[in-house]
Amino acid sequence: MRAKLPLLCLLLLLAAPAAAAAVDPFYLSLLRDGRQAFDRKDYAGASRLLRLACFGMLDEPKTLADCLARLALAQDRAEDVDGFRDTFRRLVEVEERFNAYTQGGVAPELRAVLEPRLVARLPAATLESEPAFRPLVAKKPDAKKPAAAGTEAKKTAPPAAPTKPAPPPAAVAKKPDAAPAVVKKPEATPAATPAPAPPAAAAKPPAEVKTEVKPEIKPEPKPITDAERKKMDQARQLLSQERPAKELKQAFQLAREVADAHPEARDAQHLAAEAAYRISRWSDAANYFHRGGDPGDDEPERLFYMAVALHESGDAAGAAAALKRALPNLRRTPYVDSYAKTILGQ
């Protein structure tokens, strides 16, 4: 038995990086659960778990870089483009400060999967501005195509430009020639003194054109139809419990259709915001919450959703204000506590 102890210790050391030893076991379990969710193709669930796991690895740059790389892949599979770009920015920060991406934090096989997605999702200029990712620009197939298209547009534009301005001067020149002829005739006859009347008449139409009636027309809100209410009920049912990413996306699509058709409907906006939150579409969630207005203190869960969406979208002040109101009436869980620590420092 004693002979096997050194071998067992060696296997344990190989199974977990030394840096991970400093990470709280709770966040390591989230990382494990996130990887398992990714393997099950529950990419929205994997995104939530991995994002939360990354919060507990801020003091371990290499472990954080690995977690961020996995989070980016989950967001890519979940079609969360905004989240993917935000995670890339965080990965760049870790690389700039600690070289954690290029110097061992992310395994080569993981980089081999992630980097083609960076090429596909990010503009060439974004990759070009980051030294660690600059070599990826050469792998971008359309890097040179926009420039070529631009030069072709420049070549075709000049011929059309001179031909269009040319006719107006000729037309304008002819009209002044006709105007003096009309003015000379009234001079010969004194009775033709009312000649200034035509200019006054010509001046009236512009004044009438300026007074547009369009701003006065306010479209009345359309009532939500029975078919749309069924869509909202179906979305609520899909959001009522943990669901696969595919069904959560369906819930968002249903809720979004009604919310976009009825921007004045507060409940529809909040439902779309909650659905967007569930699939980590932070900017969409924040936009629908802004459109629907404050959920109110009697809805602490939606206040929390709004706080997270605002935080992930970059509105730190709005996130803190919403979370402070939500916490007194919210059931505390490790997930809630992690955001309370991140947003409020509690």
C-alpha cells in the first residue's frame, strides 16, 4: 500500500493543475459542471456555469484563461455573439497582464478549437490590434476582399459623378434667361405693377411644405391578439424550469416576436428580457428591460435578472442599483452570492 502512495499522489497532481489548488472547490465544481453541460450540447447552460466559474479564478490567471477559452466556445455554440466578444476582451486582458493564454494557460488542443472561431467571429482589425492574436489575421479568408471591393467601387464611382451634376447647371441657366424676359415686359406697361405677386405666390408653397402633419399622427397601440397571448404562455411554460438550450431559444423567439410587435406592452418586454437572460443574450435582455421599465421591488427575481444583464452589458451603476433592491427579497444561492460579490463587493 505504501508503495502505491507516491504513484497515487503523482496521478492526482497530473489530474489537476497546481494553480487550481488555490481556487475554491465550489468554482472548480462549476467548471466541471460547465464542461459536462458542454459535452451534453447544453451550450446555454454551459455558458452560465462557466461564466460563474471564471469569477472564482480571478487570482489564478492561467486557470482563468482556460476557463475563459471554454466559456468562449460555449457562447459560440449558443450563438451568443455579444457574450463571445466580451469573453474575448477578458481573455485579451489576462494575456496582456500575465501572458496566460500564450504561456501554458490554455492547452494547445483547446487553442486549436478556439482560434478558428475567433477568426470566424471577430473582425480582422480586432485581431490585428492584439499581438497574441495577430497571426490569426492571415487565416481570415476575407481579410483582403473588402479592400478590393472598395477599390472597385472607387473606380466605378467617378464616371457617374461628373454626368449627374452636369445637367442641373444647364437647366438653371435656362430659367434665369426666361426670368428677365418676364421682368422687362411689366416695365413697359405701368399697369403691370402687381408683377411682384408671383414671387410671393411662389414663396407660399415652401411655407406649406414646412408644416408637416406627420408628427401629429400617433399610432394607437395594437392590442395583443389571442394568438400572441398563446405565444407568451408557451414561452412562460418553457421558462418555468430548467430546459435544454434549444427550448430556451424557442422561448426567447416566441417572447421576442410579441415584444417587438408591441413595444408598449410592459409584460411582453419583461418576458422577452427574462428569456434573453436565460440564454445569456445580455444586450437583448438589457434592451427589453429598458423598454419595459423597472420590474418593481415585488419581482426580485426579474430585478436580479436585470442587474446581471446590465452588469454583463457594462452598466455597472445600473446593475448595482437593481441588485441592491433585489437582494432583500431574493433567496440567496451560491449563484446569487457570486454576482453580489462581483457587482457590490459583498
